[in-house]
Amino acid sequence: MLGGPGGVASVVRVVHESETCFGYGLYEVRSERVVHGTEYWTTAGAEAPPAWRQQWTE
């Protein structure tokens, strides 16, 4: 988790049985409370990486 004035970002890996999911979240914080958040989730292996990025994948 990374934080700064007014915001926090997190990266999450969830393993459940044989499935692995990854999440990335951006959150706006005011007065020590989360007031807005956006999350992006994907399942490991759900999408093939684009050709330009294949050299950095397993």
C-alpha cells in the first residue's frame, strides 16, 4: 500500500483454491476516511499480454 496527501494506492493478490486474482485500487482520502475509490481486477492468465510486453511475462 502506498499513500500520500489525500490518496492511497494498493495492489492485492488473492489466491482461492486454483485461481489467482490481482487487484489494483486508487482511493481518495479526506479526514482519515476513504471518500472515493476505483478498483481494477483481473484473473491471472485471463488475457494474453500484448506482443510488446511478452518478454516480461511468464
